[in-house]
Amino acid sequence: MKKILIPSLLLLMLLISGCSSSEQKSNSASKEEKSETRTYESENGPIEVPANPKRVVVLASFTGNVMALGVNLAGTDSWSKMNPRFEEDLKDVEEISDENLEKIIELEPDLIIGLSTSKNIDKLSEIAPTVTYTYGKVDYLTQHLEIGKLLNKEKEAQEWVDDFKKRAQETGQEIKAKIGEDSTVSVIENWDKQLYVYGDNWGRGTEILYQEMKLAMPEKVKEMALKDGYYALSIEVLPEFAGDYVVLSKNLDTDNGFQETDTYKNLPAVKNDRVFEVNAKEFYFNDPLTLELQLDFFKKSFLGK
């Protein structure tokens, strides 16, 4: 009886020991995975960030960049949440702001991305590694590459940038061949009874039209909108800023009475059916998802493709 009992006890002890060892290895691997970090060279200096972030909170206009690189979002800003094109992808993502610290803490982010103008950056940094960018400090494609570096997705970001530039420039050549080298294009938006015209780096498709496609900008737009990226104007001076073609970034939930004025109706672009209307909420940003939408829209509008 003893001979049978002793081996059984030994076997049981070995099994318990094996399970314990396996659990320790599993816990060790889990801890190692959680603690694995890398150094990202931010515009404010080096910062330790997760090697492969799993719960990212975005406080600014970079939500589409993160989504395009296939990284999970835990929270995002109100502007991104109101974008109809993002609605499905963001339905389970919490809306947050840089002032709602309690909600951000509840989301347990492992990385926070914001603008240099975001509030509470010091407090946010206590919640998770926080990286901020100054809007417009680098061009829009370099910005995507930077976010790619931050998320450990630099290769994927670079491949998309190279492909996008090629496609946008080729489309620009086709458009110029059709409308003429000297034909001008304006990007105009209405917001709260105020009209704005945009330069070459303020979203709304301006980066594609002017930087990649090299389409001509009206002289008055060059003069007034290039420096700050945008310029507020009255309906009376709109004819000075409207190009031969107008991309109208239209807010549907604000006053669009300007379109009923004689000044607007008499614009050459209006008379010649060369105004291309878009939903402003879909067109604001310059992330890869929005840029693809904009490029497809310009192909269809200018080329009928």
C-alpha cells in the first residue's frame, strides 16, 4: 500500500510544481509584455511609450491616423466622434476631452496623444505616457509618419505615404490636363454665419489640391490665407477669393443663406456649375482615412471617375 501511495504523492507534487512553474512563467511573460517600452523622440524630448500600445486616447485630430494604422482606440475627441465617416468605427469608443480627467483615468489608457495646446498635459502625463504635437509644425504626411513611429508602425505609415503621394500627384496631372494649368481652385467653408477660405495646409482637401496636385490658388487667397492657413471673409468680397472652381465645405447645421445672395449666384464657378459641395464634418481633417475620401471625391468631381 505504501509503495503505491508514495509514487502517487510524488506524481501529485510534480504536477503541482509544474503548474506553479507554468503560472510563474505566464505571469512573468504577462508582466514583461505590459512593461515593454521604447523611447520615442517627441518634439519635447525623449519619452518612454508602450512598444505596442493597446489602449490609446486621442485628444486631437489624429484619430484617423491611429485608426489607419490599426491601433485600438479607448477614447477620442468630440470632433472625431461627430465625423459621419468615423461613426461605425468609433461607436464603442468613448468621447473624452482634455478637461475630463476622471473619465480618461477610467479608460485606463496606455498612451495619450494630444496637441501642444491641450489642457492639463502634466496631469495627463501622470495617467499615461502623453505625447503632444504642434499642429502644422511638420507637413501633413510627415505628421502621419511621426504617429507611425510613436505607435511602432513606421513601416506601414511610410508605405501608405509613398503610395498616396504617387496617386495624388498622378490625379493632379490628369486634372490639370483637363481644366488647364492656369485654372484656379478655392476651398471655402461656412461656419456660424461666417465664411472662410483656406490655404494649403488646413485640411478640407487643401493639402491634396495645392501640395500634391499643384493646382493654382487665386492670388487673393495666396495673399490672405497662406500665412495662417485660413482667412475669414464677408460675402461682399467673396468674388475676390473664389477660383474658377470652388470646393465648398458645407456645414449643414448652420446658416447657409449666403448661397441665396446675388453675390454668390453670380460667381463664375456657380454659373458654370463648378462648385463641388462636401459635408464639412467629413472633410475637416488630413489623416489617411479622410485623405482617401478627399482624393476619391476630387477624382469624381474633376474627372468624373
